[in-house]
Amino acid sequence: MMCEGTMKTLKIGDTVISKHGVAEILKIELCEKPGYKYGIDVKEIYVDLVDRCVFDLNNGHFAYGDQIDFVSV
């Protein structure tokens, strides 16, 4: 059964909060398993897959998916 509405996504250019502060996403890599550092480049990801991703941020840092929070606009 399909869920009503659309699934939430996170994409390049979105703003997130990490231990390094507020930043914009420059790159998303979807990894095979959580905690892996390298994966395939994607432009957008469903939020239920965020834990399997590594994000390059515009503040010079990267963060694993479990280290970020989404900023509501």
C-alpha cells in the first residue's frame, strides 16, 4: 500500500545542522552500509536512507547521515 502524500527528501543545496554548525549540502554519497565513507554520488535522497549517506558541506567539513539534523524553512 502506498503512503499518502510525498516522501520527504534531502538534496544538494539544502541546509542542515551538524556538529560543525549550520551548513549547506554540496555533495551526497549513498553508501552500501552506514558508517562507510565512500559511495555513489546522488543529487537527492529519501530521508529514510540518510543514515547510509556521507554529506560534504560548504563549511569545509563532511558529516555522516546520523550526524546531521534538517533545518525547517
